[in-house]
Amino acid sequence: MLARYEVARATLREALRFLELQGVIHLQLGRGGGPVVSRPQTRDFASSLSLILQFMDTDLQALLELREAIAPDMAARAALRATIADLAALGDCYAQLERDRDTAAFEETNRRFHDLLGWASGNPTFGLLTSALHLLTRDLAVGLGYSAQERINQLRCLARVLNALRLRDADGARRHMERLVKGSSEYLAARSPELVTQKVRWGDPG
């Protein structure tokens, strides 16, 4: 590579390090090792996004508002585009969420349902952004959790969203999702006002 690109060793080393940070390659150690092309993952995008958001002094409230803006349309698109496999995965995830209602796994399973919904929209940017937002907010919300009543509210709304998806009811899916994310944001702001003012910090999401 030094000969091919006609660069100094230090320049090549820094270029490879940059590509590794972006998830484009990984450096394989040992005999016959070296840079190997990888497929960037959601966590790579989330890491880059968190760096930009930190410089923009972005807080959790801004991320919640973004979710409120995109989640209803995402659900509406999923109602029209979700495949049979998507609906099956969402159904299985919802069933797991019901089983997790009284456990510490509830929040993570809840995030997974929304991730699946984003990818079921048929638009990969919805899936990518939703999953990245979850990675960014996971650490901010550690220890907060939902009350028993709020978990019941979440399950009730998600059941309605899932039913609308199965009926291919885009308006219903949008309406129920709008109610869910708005209620969730209001709950977080009321329960922990200081939480929504926390700033996004660059790190290694997920």
C-alpha cells in the first residue's frame, strides 16, 4: 500500500486508523494479518453521530423530540410495507415484552421492538436512525426504568400499534405510535426532569 498510494508509513497508519474507527476495516493480527474490509454497523454510525451531537451541545430532550417527529410516520410506513417475516418478528418481540413486564429486561426488549419496527418500515434510514438513537440514549436512561403503570401503558399502546400493522392500517399505526411516544416523553420529563437535560457525550455506544 505504501508503494501503491505513494504515501509515508505514518500517513498510511493514520488513514487505516481512521477507517477502523469508522467501522470500514478491522485490523487482523498475526501472520497473514492486516487490514480487512468490514461492513460498518449501527454502532459505528451511532458513535460518529454522538461526536457531532456533543459538539452541537445536544441534550436528551432534542433526541426525544426527534423520536416524536419520526416514529409515527415510521409506524405508518411499516403498516404498508412490513413483510410477513417482519410481522412475525414483531409479534414474537411483543410476546417477549409481555413476559418481561416485571423484569429488568423490559426496557431492552422495548427498544428491540422499536428497532424491528424501524427496519420493517421498508426504509433502512428509519431502521438505522432508530437503532442509533437507542444506542445513544441507553446510557443516559440507565437506572431510570418505567413504573409498573407506565409499562402497562406502553404494552397497551404497542398492542394497538401491532394490531394496526397486521390490519395494514397506516393511519391507525401512526395515531397509536404518536400517542405512545408523546406519552413516553411526558413520563420521562415528569419523573426525571434532570434526565432530559443531560448532554449527549461521545463514546462507544452499545
